Amino acid sequence: MSLEMRITDLESRLAFQDDTIQALNDVLVAQQRVLERLQLQVAALAKRQEDMQGQFEVSEEDVPPPHY
């Protein structure tokens, strides 16, 4: 194999690897955005649950006996 063919092959591989790395990076960025949005939603739901628990606290008088 000639030197020119080897260089051409290496350049082709490099271009392919660059494209693959960019595609992987794009997917990673998209997943990070989804993850951040889900974390915000979970935090909001946890806060909402805490707020609602205060409204619906059950007193010990209202708790059914253990045999129910």
C-alpha cells in the first residue's frame, strides 16, 4: 500500500470518527437536558407531596385499628 493511500485511509477514518464523536455528543447533550428536566419535575412533585401531606394529616383518633 502506498503512502498516499495510507494517508487517504487515515483521513477517511478520522473524518468518520469525528462524525461519530459529534453524534455521540449531541445525544449526550439531549439526554442531559432530559435528565435536568426530570430532576426538576421530581423536586416539584416532592414539594407538592409535602404540601399536600400537611393538608391531609390523619390524627391518631382517625386511624383504624390494626385488625382492619
